[in-house]
Amino acid sequence: MNNEYQNLHPAMATKLSPPARWGYDLLERPHLLEKLLTKQPKRLILITAAAGYGKSTLMAQGSQVLQQQKQVTAWLTIDEDDNDPVRLFTYLFLALQSDKSASLQLPEPTRITRNHAAKLTSLMTESGAPTILFIDEFENLINPDSQQLIYWMLDYLPPGARMVIASRTRPAWDLSKLAMQGELLEVHEPDLKLSSDEAARLTELHGSRRIDKQRLDILVDKTEGWLAGARLALLCQDNWEKDVDWINALSGEIEQIADFLYAQVFRQLETEQQLFLLKVSILNRMTAGACESLTQESGAQTQLQSLCRKGLFIQPIDPERKWFRMHGLMRQFLRNRLKQQMPNQYGLLHETAARWFANHNSRIEAVHYAIAANNPKLALEILEDVSKSLIEKGQLRTLSDLAKHI
């Protein structure tokens, strides 16, 4: 997390900082970084691929290299609440302003226009301001007005500035003009697929027993170069006898591989860790206090760090390693298992999370948990507490959307 964001609320600071590199994320992919760091004038670099192909990791590595080269970068991770264009404008302003102590001039709360996009890009011309903006998880933007704000920014980018966007889906933008001008670079799923050489380096990072090239080729073929699938396979390898051809035992279908490997990894954990993961899987982001409120057990920080070291798809999202995020596919698996094994606790855990986040100044997040708990009374109580603040900030779309879901 950049030092200038240390005084911000953790929810804001983690949105404005790239994820911390940890474990498998130390895998270098120089041919992809070379594309990302091209010195040719590319106004937009668009990385589009499904979950688990390493989009966020690649961008974080690129941001780190650029900063080492004394270039100033900005980062924004999109979430569903950024479908409020005013809220999105606010975060983009915070990310791009060179003077982090400057007052934030909010736009009119009625609508976002081209002028607001021009205001944002003008920040990139100031001394010491970022000239490269990384936007992660763009697929969470479904409101056309929020998408339009970022599209307009492309028109106003100052010379030498660029935008790097990662998304599971390609934005519904007309990029033909950028492409004709040679100012568009697209990185797709095939570009992100794991090679045998990268799989070999991955085994070294994992600390696995050596795998010969022929079997690595089979592993890459079985997982179709899916980075997350290869990571899961290496976790599973430790549970097979040495003389068992575990790679050929894997199913050839990606969905079957994921189901099989998740089950294999989960079953190898101690009961205490299984229960911990099941209960905290409802959280979008985790910190020790929130986890302990769900599990009613102390020592959550130690658990989180232990699970990180084991490569169990939990990643720190700040350098202090106080906040963590679980890999989306692992989280989905655990949540489904939670519903099956402890159906009565599913709603109660969401209620507990709602109260914890509400008491720790993350009330918008708390409303989402209350809605997931199917507790409209609690959701309304929390929304009433935060509604005045949202109105004052001009984030009427956020207020309206939350009210609709209650």
C-alpha cells in the first residue's frame, strides 16, 4: 500500500493499491511484462480473460516494475458499488491526484459528464502525478454511466499517459479508432496461458518434488494453461503416493479439475482450519477482527498467515498483511459447502458480518451482508445510518441501488 494512502480507511486504501505479491504471485512472466511495459504509445492496454489467469498479478508486477523505474502509477480495484458514477469519480480522483491532502471537489450529484472525465485526466498533467492508471476487476462495472466515465477518460488522456484495464469480459466500447491509430494493445486468454517452462518455475515456488518436462507438458495440457488450475494441481500432488501418476489421473475438463482439486485440498486440512475457512468464506475481504467475530475463536491473524504460507488461495492485499482476500473460485467452493453442511448458520454468519462491518465504519459493505442474510430490518437500519453521508457525497446511485435490493 502506498504511503500516501496510510491515513485512508482500509476499504479505500486497498482499492487504491495493487495486491501484495505473495507465494505463487512471485512467478515472473517476462514476455507478458514486456508487452505490458511497451514503450510504444499505447493509450489503452486491455487484458481480458476468465478468473484465475493471473490478470491482477500481471498488472501488479507491471506497476511494481514501473515504480522501480521512477514512474508514477495509480491503481483502482473496481467493486459493485462503483456502479454509482459519483462514487467512481471520487475514487478515480483520489487515485490520480498528486497532492493526496488536497480537498476533493465533488461533481454535481445529478449526473456525470465529459467535463468530469476531462477533470480526472487533467490531474495526470500535474507535477508528480500518475501517468499510468491501472484498473482491475472492470467486469464489476455494469452501469453504462460508470463505464462511460472511463471511456470518456480515454479521449482526454494527455500525451504519454496510458490506461491498463483488466476484466473478465471485454468492455462494450468501440475501440476501432484506437486500434487504427495503433494506440490499443489487447492481451487475451491465450496470451496468459501457462507454458511448460512457467509450470516448471511454478513447481519451484511451490516447493514440489521435481516433475519431468513430459509430465509438465501433460499438466499444462490437462489444465489448458489455466494458471489457477495448475496451482491447484500442485497442491493436490502432495496428497498422492510417489508412484501414482497423479497428473494423468486428473480430469480433462476444467470444471471437473477445479471440483476435484478443491475437494482434495479441503479434505487434507485439520478440522479447525476447515471450519475457519467455511465460516470466513462469506467475506469479500478478511481481517482478523471480522474473522474472529464469525468463528468466535481468537488467533485469526495466525490462521490467515498460516493459510497464506500454505498457498491456500488467501492473499494479503496490503503490505502490513492485515487485510486478506480469498481466491474467488475457492471462496465459491467453500460457500457452497457451507450451505450444505451448515445451512442454518449461513444467514447468521452474514448477520454477524453485517454488524461487525457496521461497527467498523464500513456500513455500505455491512448493508450488503445484511441483504445476503435476508434481514431487511437490519439492512434498513444500517442504510439509514449511512444515507445522510451518501447524499452529502452525491452518491445517490449507491443509495438507490442498496434500497432496491432490500
